[in-house]
Amino acid sequence: MELAVILLIAVLLFGANKIPKLARSTGEAMGEFKKGREEVETELREMRDSGSDTEQNPTVETEADA
């Protein structure tokens, strides 16, 4: 019942012709958001993995060591 009310309000606000365009653009935006989120997660994972590598292999020379 609630879904029917939401759909009715959407049709009244946007018109029946614009609903498919709105749904398509919303889907594209969600896809771009998901893609961006996955890229950030990959970068964070790589940073975490490289950080644990330097902790295990402390051969990296810092300014304090020099």
C-alpha cells in the first residue's frame, strides 16, 4: 500500500513521461557511486597492505635514520 502511494506521488510530481528518465539517471548515479566506492576501498586496501609490508621489512630509511 505504501509503495502505491509513493508511486502515485512520484507520477504526480514528475509526470508519467519523466519517470523512466528519472529512474535511468538514478541508476547511473548509483552505478557511479558504487564504482567510486570500490576504487576508494581498493586504494585503502593497497595502502594498508603496503603499510604492513614496511612494518614487516623495516629497510626503508627515514630522515631520523640518516
